Amino acid sequence: MRKVSIIMVNYNGIKYVGKDDLAIAVKSFLETDYPSFEFIFVDNNSDDGSVDFVKAIFQEYPQIQTKIIKNSRNLGFAGGCNTGVINSSGDYICLVNNDDKPADNSWLKKLVNVLETFDNVGAVFSKKMKWNNPIELDAKGMTIDPAGFVAESTNVNDDSKPHICLIWQTPVLFRRKLIDEIGGRFFDDDFIILHDDTDSSLRIWLAGYKIVYVPTSVVLHKRSATMKKLPVEFAAFHGRKNIIQTIIKCYETKNLIKWLTITLTIYLASILYHVKIHRLDQAKATMRAIAWNLLNIKTLLKKRRYIQREVRKISDKTIIELMESFRLSRILKGKKIWPK
């Protein structure tokens, strides 16, 4: 049985998730029914006592191999996970959120079984139900349109068996060796928050692997427990910055030119709209997102060259076929881009 490293990234979990719910999340993963796993808690320089709190929880589970890593600064979810991976020893890596809890303790076995059945599967992920209403669906994978606007996956109709999906969600399980095949890091450290999963998912596809949704593995999710309490400008900046850099890095040249032009046109139009309705936080976030990519274009082009030469095994056509079709009418109705 392959060893699994379960990695949970935390930033002020007591403050954002809640003391009781953070304890529930950590304990539920420590009680996983799997013969060989370690649990790594990566803390992004919290100041709310999360580390000492979790350390005390670990003492209740002496039979489980545990580890706490405290970063000297907030590296975001992406950087925190990468730190956890570096300090892990498992053959498989499983990334979880601090606002996730398994619906039952067999969740990991079900993911491992699917991953080990198919060599062409790069990553597998669980079905998510609502934390406070376990019969209500939270998510079963995501997709995007070619311009980079995210949508809930609509191509999963049969919810009784594993199904190919475009973008994974946590918990996500993958082989350690996959990391080298998609660029040496599972996440791009520049992402901090938001769309890190989109970027890594596209690189998994470009490397020739599939991503599979496993509906029999179920977790409960306290959606955006941390995100809801972050400043709007901070989240909007990183979300839009990351979509732009994913397009730059991952698309073939003809699609890069076509879809980046469309995405930037929409973002520029949104800036005018935000100024008109006096949402300067949104306008500033979008301008900063565009400026960040311009200021870092040399680094982005270097990453792009590596992905196109060393990672890419398939054309964009295969991936775009799984995406939502681009519909301007849907974009214009999006509340995140066009808040009232």
C-alpha cells in the first residue's frame, strides 16, 4: 500500500474557520481509514494561536505520523502546499483545505483505488457537499471558458461513477512523480490564492494526463471560510492576475493571442464600469492585475517556454473541448466582474 502525505495549509484558521470547526477538520482527517499516511499541517505565519491549538490536537493521535511546518510569512495556499510537498515523504500527495471534513473515513481509500486503476489519470478529487447541510451539493469539479472565466462543471451527469473533469478541487490526490512532469512544482508560487487549481489542472492536461472526479469519496466543505473575510481588492487582484498568467503560460500561440485579447478587453471594459459605479476597489484590482503581468512578462515568458517545450504533450484542442463555450452574455451577467 502506497504511503500518502495529507497536506493541510492554514492561515489564521481559528479566526477565519472557527476554533471548533478547525478542530473538527483536523481530527476528521487524522481519523482517516488508510493503512499508511502522514498528516502535515503547514501554517502560513498565523497570529491566532492555530499552531499551538493543532499541536495539542496531534497529541491526541500519537499513532499517526504528524508534522507541523510554520512558514515565516504567508505564502498563500499555493506556496504553503509546495512547502508541504517538499517536507513530505509519501508516494502520493493529497491536498486538503482547513475547512474540509470527510463525510466518512474511507474517503482516501476511494481516491487511491481510482488513481491506481488508471495509469493515464494524473489526479483524482472528491465530491463536496455543504458543511452545514450534507445533502446539498457544494461542488463536483470546475471548468472554465477559453477566456479564463470559471464555471461549475456541467458535464458530470451520472454521479454514481468516476468521471473525467477539467479542474480539480480539494481534496485532490496525485502521484509525487507527477510534479516533475508538470514543471517541477505542483503550484506556481506566484499564484498565492485563487485559480492555482486552474493553472495546475491545465498543466496536468498538457502533460497528457486526465483528471477524474470520484463521487463516492465525499467531503463536507465550509465554502470560502477564509476568502469571505479577505479584502475584496486583494481577492479580485489575485484572481484576475492569475487568469491572465495562466493564459500566457499554457496556451498555444494562436490561442494565446486570440483569448488574451478577449480577456483583456473584458477586463478593460470592467475597469470603466467599476469607475462609473464608484467601485474603485474593483477598478484598482483589475488595473493592478494587468500591470503585474506586464511587469513580470520576462518571467512569465520563461515559464511559458518551459511549459510549451517540456510539459506539453497534447494540443489545446483537447482541453478546449472540455471547457464551457465562451458566451459573452454569461460573462456580462457575472456578479464578480460586474458587481452592483
